[in-house]
Amino acid sequence: MRYRKPQPKHFRPSKRVVIIGASVLLVTIGGLSAWAMVKRNNSAYTATNDSNTDANSQSPQATTAPPKPQTTTITMAASGDQIAHDSLVAFARNNAGYDFTPLYQNIQPIIKNADIVFCNPETLVAGEQFGISGYPAFNAPTQFAGDMTKAGKCNVINQATNHINDKGQQAINANLANWQSLQPLAIAGANKSAADQQAISYFTVKDIKFAFLAYADFSNNANFAPYAINIYHDTMLFDQQLKQARSNADVVIVSMHWGTEDSTTVNQDQTAFAKRAADLGADILIGTGPHVLQKATHTTGSSGNSMLTWYSLGNLLSTQLQLNELTGGIATWSITKTDTGVKISDVKFHPTFMSYSWSADDRAANNLLARDNLALQLLKNADRDIQSMFPGASAAERLQFIKDTIGNEVTVSE
Ligand SMILES: [Zn+2]
């Protein structure tokens, strides 16, 4: 349904014409480089370093065989903010250190078979030397990253958030090193140098090549080097990276940390940059930041291409206070690559609810550390906890809120 133009590497129009033309050229000029040029000139897109290499390494004989039709499908999952509040870290604390894995137990049915799992750690995992701290300047134990990776299956990691600079550049560097040691498929959004910022994260899953780009609206701590955080208002950076990613990858994923906090309404800044990303050829936009859900839609780019757009996936893991902040979910979809292009299908949203116990007395006294018995649950199993935390609310009421907020362009699982 939503095909975009084929990529150079897999573009095989008028194969025979190319072969015949190339053969003539080979005879006439007798050079392999001419072959490569013919291949490149027949591409729908500007050649990239990758496709140059491909063309040069391919012998003419190898391409005389008829192209083998190939279809590859992978599944991807994405969710919103994972915030290591004080009470969440306290909940994970045990004699041996920290264990966050129980928090991911109930969502295993959704994530366990996903090839790619996008996650947004909203808090640094810079190491204990920077002090473990909660709101407003966060730093979670490094185990948080380990458990997100192990139990949460996170392998595409957003680092462009308003909290990434909570403790300065040294903490950003240490945080990046911790994530890198876990060897996810991709990390993007924060950088330790200008050269790092320029290098786009690419990864390949089952023969599909992805680019992962990440940008934030702003940083709470505004004192940072221009390279430290990718800010999308730097439109030169944004445009240049999206163009480069589009040329080099089958699928371009853009993470945007943006929007109006606690508002389910998409703001003008978001719609403007979603359109800009679609015009530049992005395939998937994953929005986080408002702490609540916003609509999912398809944004049409200037060449008629379609970009799956999640304006905000809300929160996944947190102990925030409001009903809507605890109502989240996991988005999933399939990505299929054929010889004619890439297709995104089977787009779904699986609602979750983050529950905890907090007595009326502790709540009245604003004793935040007293929040306990944390559980990330599938919404359908959270009815009793929702009703006890928020009289008048229920799983059914939350499901309706989610459907009204996400909209009818994607399927909301019940
Ligand atoms: Zn944020």
C-alpha cells in the first residue's frame, strides 16, 4: 500500500537494455569502470558510496542471471519514555545492586519477537561517579541500560532528549560509552564530538539497511556544545543528515523528542517538522517527549511518499503522577522489502499502563519515594489497579482515551 521509490541497489529496470548497453560499452571501451557508470546512471537516486562499492565489486557476468525475486519482512517495536524516577530506582534496588527486569515481564508477548526495538531512555546512565539521582537532573544506575537491553529488548536507542545534558558533557560521554558497551544496533541523538555528530548510524537486519537519526527540540540544561545534542532547529544538520540517510538506506527512521508536555494535541512545530522529514524522504517518525500519547498518522512527502508518523508514544516506564502519563503502549509494524521497494504494514498499538501503590496519606504528603509495587502491565490486565489509583477511571475508559488520541489510522489492540 505505501510503497516508495525503489532504491538504487535493488532497482532493476530494463535489465536487458542495461546488460546489452553495457556489453557494447565493455567491448568498445573495455573498462569495468564504464560498467559501473552505466549502472549508476540508471539509478533512480544519486549514487552513494555504498552503491558505488556495490557496482564496482559486481562482475558483469554475475548480473546476467535473471534477478531472483526476494522478499524480506522484519518486525519493529517502539515505545515512549523510560524514566528512572527515584521511586523506580528504589523499587529495583536489591542486595546485589539493581534489577529492573521484572518491570519488563508483562510486555514480553509484544516485544519478544521484534527484530528492532526502539527505546527512549529519558535519563542518563552515566555511572555512579556522577551520582544516582532522580528528578530534575537524572542519572540512573548503569544496570538500567543493561536491563533495558536484556529484558526490554531495546536495540535502537534514542539519546536526543531534554534530559541528556542533565549532568554535562562528561556525563554524556560516559553515558554513551555505557550504551555502546551493550552493542545495540544503533544509538543516535547525542555525541561526544563534532565528528561523531556527522556520522550517521546505519544498521542492517535481514538484508534491509536502516538509517537511524535522532533529534530533540531543546535541552533543559542549555549549556552544551553544538555537537553534544542533535537539535532539529539546526535545519542545516537535519536536512543534510536526512538527505544522506535517504541516499544510503532502504529505510530511514527519525526519532523526534518534541511536543507540548502533557498535551495530547500535536503542535505546529511538530506538524512542520513531520512534513519536513517526510519531504526529505523519511519512512518512519517516532515521536516522544510530551509524556502522553498523541495521534498516529501517515504524513505525505513532496514526492508522494508516505511516512508513518507517531507524534508521541507517551511514557512506557515511569512513576509520573497523572493518569494520562501512566497510560502508554508499544507500537509495532512490519517492514517488507521486495525488489520493487519497501512497504510498512500491520501497524498496531498495544496499550500499557504503569501502575504503583501509593497510600492516600503518602499522596497527601507528596511522599514520592513511597510509591511502591511498580508494574508495567498490558492495559487489559490493569483494570483493578487503574480503578484503585484513579477512582472513575478504568481499563475500558483508558482504551477509549487511547483510541480517541491515537486515531483510526492504526489498529489499537484490545
Ligand atoms: Zn523529555
